[in-house]
Amino acid sequence: MTQAKDRINLKEKLALFDELWTPKLVAKVNDTDIRLSKIQGEFVWHHHDDTDELFLVLKGELLLRLPDRDVRLREGEMFVVPRGVEHKPVAEEEAHLMTIELEGQPSTGNVRNERTVESPEWI
Amino acid sequence: MTQAKDRINLKEKLALFDELWTPKLVAKVNDTDIRLSKIQGEFVWHHHDDTDELFLVLKGELLLRLPDRDVRLREGEMFVVPRGVEHKPVAEEEAHLMTIELEGQPSTGNVRNERTVESPEWI
């Protein structure tokens, strides 16, 4: 599926997948991806050279570890990690996120490992 | 205020203003604006030559009139109006929106009237 041409219901989209740390593409605004993710546990420290990354919590709680501090986000809260800034997303319980970033960015930024999603699939 | 460097709580941001049809800037992702708006009544038909526009309903209900159909969006639903496509947002009751679009775009696109916001203020 490419660009959604109809109404996008976030809860319905989130019900379509269970995989953790596997962002799915639900919309594009120009060259910008709107992605949904389910996460639990600790991700890898990484950064994105070419894009800022916005995290919006849709469900649960996200701990964003940054070089100089931790940012805790609850449902309805968001934070923009500027390009180039190291970060490590952590969630003790399963959390659901919307992320907004430049298209074509792998999920692990400058790092490649078994969790890397090079290009999210449309749902 | 320029770019938010801290947690952005959507409900707290929405409590900061009451004006209708007056988008406020709460975050930027690269060259893309994340805006919040309160609306009620009928807006003007318009289009944006240079940007897609994503509408996400945070509260209430939005009727997006398009040239060939109407799209009704409730809380947690979103829709992307592609660049160049005429649209007219309508809300019978007060509704709260997040919109995502290229920076520097006036709120009424190709139209100028008393409702035009050339550049949203940061909150």
C-alpha cells in the first residue's frame, strides 16, 4: 500500500500489527514519514544524521534517554530529538508511539543491528 | 519562543489559547511544522500549492470538505490533504486539531482574508 487516500484511524492501524520496534508507515506529508510503533524494553543508542525525530506517546510511557538527561513521556506528550543527538528509547511496559521524521531513515540511525528497519512498510 | 527543547504536553498546550482558526506552533521536525488549532464553524475553501497537510483530530469532530467528497474525522483519526487539493474544514462543535505541514505556509493557502495566519506563533 502506498499513500493512504482515506481516513486513518490510529487505533485501527495499531491493531494491525504486534511486532515490537518495527515502525509502520501510516501517512506521508511531503517528504516526511508518519510512523506508528509498538515498543517494550530497551532500544539501542543511536542518532540520525539527516533528520530530527518527533516521538508522540499514544499509549503507555516512553523513557527517552539523552546524553545529558532522561525525558519521560506519557500519553499525549511528545518530544523532538534534534538531528545528530544520541538517544535511546526505553519502555518498561508496552508503549505505542507515533514518530515523525524524514523519509528513508533507518530505525536505528547510524547503527545497524538485528533491529534495524531500513524502510517501514505501509499499513 | 523558538523550538521546544522539552516535553510537549498536548493538553497543556491546548489550554494556553482560546482563539479559533489560529494555529499555534508547538514543534518543528526539520522544515515541517507541528501545529495545534481550535476550530468551530466553517473555514474558507482553499488549497496549498507547496505542501500536503495532515489533519489529526485531538478532540471533537472535523468535517473535511473536498472537491469530490466529504471526510468525517473523529478523535484519533487523521487525513492527508495532498498539495493542490481544495479543501474546507468545518466543525459544528469546537474541535481541536494537530496539523502537520511544510513551514511558512499561511493557514488559508492560496486565499487571503481576515482569517489568514501568515506565520503561527510558538506556544
